[in-house]
Amino acid sequence: MRSPLFTCKSVILLAVVVLPACAHSLSRSTPTQETIISTAPFNLTQSDTPGPSPASPPVTTPLPGWYHTLPASRDNLLFQYALVSDPQAKVYNSLQDALKDSSHFTRLPSAPGYVAYTGVEVLSDQTFYILRYGKTMRAEDLQPAAYSSFSGILIEEDVDFRFGWVLSETVSGDASGLPLHTYSRYQLVQESTTDERRSGFIAVGSDEWLPESSLAMVDPALPPEAGLYSCRFIYVDLSEQILSAYDDCRPIFATLVSSGQEAGWTRAGEFAVLFKMEYRTTSSDDSAVSPYYLESVPYFMTYFGEFGIHAAYWHDQFGFPVSHGCINLSPADTAWLYAWARLGERVFISNGY
């Protein structure tokens, strides 16, 4: 994780203040399930010492006004999605073919894979999913998927502090190790100041601390990769798994991403938005380490070869590297970015350290 902001000549440690409902390095462990296992950040044992329960909610501050969340309508998609696990599952040419179990069918190029569907039909006590272009699959061959509801924030004012998201449910503690409050995944936090310093922890108010490893933080300063004359661009910090959009030399949007699962799968450097496609089907080639098939991936913006920034409807692990090399965002976040970004928009991808 990068060093906190303003540490070069300052003796003041930055703290974090919790914001209401609005989650580091490339070595960050990737969760093996969508539900991330909680880990208490302190080696604490039960004590008779009076104090708040670690299950108690954190005290939140009033909405500060410098940001707001994306409108809920932003995550509306044309399709719903489903997982196909069986490589022998049949994709029929039409509903009638499926009803008759005719020989007019194909199979997915790779399974497990995901298909996009537009509706569900029930005929003769059988349930069928209607895919794009009228193709049809039987319900028993599909597992409907619910995409992530996470979204980043629009930044309304200039900010001079770091902020970010909690990556997994975490218990804060005081300097003596007493547990204080539980912070949930995707909870937004904001830095403030404190006179005390604890290695590996960030203060969350007066004598309340969270481990740095449980947070993904946004640095609002103009990144050095952008140079002196770049004031509108997309910036991705691979070490923090953060994407920010800058306009007029300040961040106007920030969110969590998922980049390549292995170091180097997402190339760092300066790029540009080359091509935009509202929905694009992607699949692996014969040399892929992990084969995949993903129908109608929303809001695809290529920036280098086949690599792009796009929505991911198949996982909710934002803040952790899990992709095949592209930059994954939630559907709500990508909808906003897709509308904002222009062809030729500069994209800076940084290793972040």
C-alpha cells in the first residue's frame, strides 16, 4: 500500500472519518468467495474491562456534501445474465426448437460461461430462457446471476484528504487493543488528523484504529504519471485497485476496480480509449490459462489491444485483482464512466508504488 498523503514533512498522521452509506497492493490476497471472510485486526481476548461491543455500529458523521453516490438508474442493463456450467448444455435456435428438443442447437464456446437473456417463457410446464437473437436454453441448464450493486462516488468539491473503502468486514480498536466498532465491506471512510502514530493502522477518529490492509484509499492529488498538462483523464492505481476520473485537474469520480489476477496481467502505462461498444461478447483464445466466455459485457472501452475497461456482472470482488487483465468495474460505475469518457480519452494505469 502506498504511504499516506502528506507524510514527507508532516508530523501529523492522517485519520479516517466514516461516511454514511454511499469496498492494495498487487500482493493483496484475492478472495476465493464473493463473501469475504472477516478477520479481526487486533489480537484481542475477552476481557471484563467495560467498553463498546465489537458488533456495535460505528458512529457516523453527517453527510459532508463533498460527494454523492451514483443514481440507482445508472445500473439498469438491457439484459439479465446466467451462468452455464455444463459444457454439453444446448443452445437452441428458437423457443420451438427447445420445446421439441430438436437437433437445431449449438453449445457455448467455453463452459463455465455466462449468457445474456431477455426473458423467461413457460410452455407445457417447461421453463425456457430467451437469449439474444431468439436463441433459447432450458432452465435446468442455467443459474441466474445477480450483479453487484456497489457503486463509487461523484466528487462535488475540491478535497485535500484521502478517502476510500473498507475491503472486508473489520473491527476497529483503540490504542490498547480494545475492540470498538465493526466496519462493513464497501463502507466509505475519510481521513482526518490525529497526533498519534501506529504502524500499519489508520486512525478512525479519536483513538480508534483500522488496519491499513483493510482499506483501499484514493489520493486526490494529481498523479505524477499524468504530467503537468493533463487535466482530463482516467487514472487506475493497481496497488490500491482504485479508478479515478479527473477533469479540470481534480478528481470528479472514484471507485473500486478489479484488475488482472496475476501481477503483470494488467499492463501499466499511458493509453487512450480506442473504441467503445455498449455490449461486447468476449471469450478466451486457445492459449488462455483460464478459459472464459462472457456474453454481452456492458460498456466496453478498449485502451490497448483486446484489453479494456468494462462492467463485470459475474463477480462482486471489487477492490481485489480477479480479472483476466481488463479493468473490471461494477455496472453502475461503468455506465457513468462510459457516458463521460470520449474516444481518445487518456488512460493512465499505474503500479502505484
